[in-house]
Amino acid sequence: MRRADSRPSAIFLMGPTASGKTDLACALAARRGFELVSVDSALVYRGMDIGTAKPDEATRARHPHRLIDIREPDEPYSAAEFRADALREMAAITAAGRVPLLVGGTGLYFRALERGLSDLPAADPGLRAEFDAQAREHGWEYLHARLRGLDPVAATRIRPGDGQRIQRALEVITLSGRALSAQQTGAHERLPYRVLKLALLPSGRGLLHARIAQRFDAMLAAGFLDEVRALLRSRVLSPELPAMRAVGYRQAIEHLDGVTDAATFRDRAIFATRQLAKRQITWLRSEHDARAFEPDAPGLAAAVEAAVVDFIGRTAMARHG
């Protein structure tokens, strides 16, 4: 006889940027008493509000989000740190008799939380500074080619322009003498929760692209460039910092440095956001155990809530069966 799964329940609400995750999560939290945990590698940074589409103060007053504004933009934050923080917050929510609803679009964070991480070496600031210097001189494509010679498996998973992941892969190889891909194999640690995975997965990209452009124009009108100017004035920031790799910020810095005009800046930022959405959609399609919903379908909120109610009911029966 199969043993009932007695783990408490948790919900993952995943989707590409600009797909409406926040509004849907807030509606679910209001109707079902869930508590929200952000799963977003950009929302952890203080002062990066407009360009990250961070929920505004009024929204967060009504629907508090955990793991927002927990780092300064010049401070690092890893997937391992996210996993530890998320598990702590989820435990507190569960202890209070409520259900954690994790919402965001950072696939690496969701994957780290669900499956665990290998015991990789800690970051080495000196080594990272060395890689940054090499990237400024030769470009990240040069370092990606170097990675391809050392760890071809990791290189196929990492885009040539993804400096943060190229840097980390080379760092792990240098510090441990072993390929990152070899150390990630079998890094599974059972999550102490029974999870319902919900994915906002558009069947086409026309509407999503239109929302991305509309939202970016709204960001500009709300003072995005002033936000970036304030960040640059308040601390020493460079495009190589993980925080500044968030879509829009690197392009804004280039524009403020006089590299691009206003129209080119807008086009590049919107294109980078579309590329992010494309990568997020590709990742979501690999999550075969997620229930997919069309973001623009009529009755979306009701359909998602019905799936949640069914899941919570089955979880309760499993725990008391």
C-alpha cells in the first residue's frame, strides 16, 4: 500500500516576465489566505524598484512579499542563499498554519529550492575580479570559449553573453579542479513540501511582447532613468555586478554613459526583456509536472483557483488519511 504524503503543501506560481504573475498571486493570497514569497533574483535588491517592476508599496502593504529588498545592489546573492532563505520563510509560514505561495520567474531559484544544490566552493572575490577584468578586455564570449574547452556540458547550457554564470562556472573549476557540470550531477535534496506547480505559459508571444513594450514605456514615464542615476550616485556600481545584469539596467547605464541615444536604449532594453521572456518560457516548458495556464485566457483566475482548491483538499486528505 502506498504511503500517504504527509508533507505540508506549498504552491509555485511561475511565469515569464510581464505575464501577470504578481496580480494573480495577490488575488490568490487575498482569497485563500496564502502568504507570498518572492522568487526573483532582481527583487532582492533595495533601490531597484521601477526597472524590476517590483510590486509598489500599496500592493505590498496589502499583500506582503517575503524576500524582497534583502540586499544592497552591490552585494552578492546566490541560489544557495535563496534556498536557505526561502526554506526559513516557508517554515515560518507553515508553522503559522498557512500555505506559502512562491511567485516569480527565476527558474534557477525554483530549481534550487525544489532539488537542492551541490556542495560547491564559495565565491572568491579576487578570482571574480580577475574574470571581470578579462571580460572587460576580451569580452564574455572569450571566457565562454575558455569554458567550452574546460566544461563543454556547462558551456552548452550557458549563453555566451551570460557573464554571471560563465564567471561562476570558471570559478568552480579553478577552485575545485572539477567541472561544474560534474558536480551538479545528482544534486537532489527532497523538498519538505508537497508542491503544486502552476505555470503561466503563453501559447504565442504577440501579446506578451506588447505588454513588455507597454510596461517598459511606463517604467520610463515613472522615472526609471532617475532611479539608475540615483543608484550610480549612491554607490560604486558597474555593469559586471549581478544586480546590474537585470534587464534594462545595463542598457540604461550605457545610455547614461552616452553610448546609445534614447531610441536605441529603448529598443535594446525591450529586446533584452523579450529574450529573458524567451528563456523563461523555454525553462517552463521543461517543467513537465507543472500545470500550464494561458495568461490571457478568459477565466484564468477561476481556473487557477480551482486547481489550488483541489490540490489543498487532496493534501489535507493525504495528511489525515
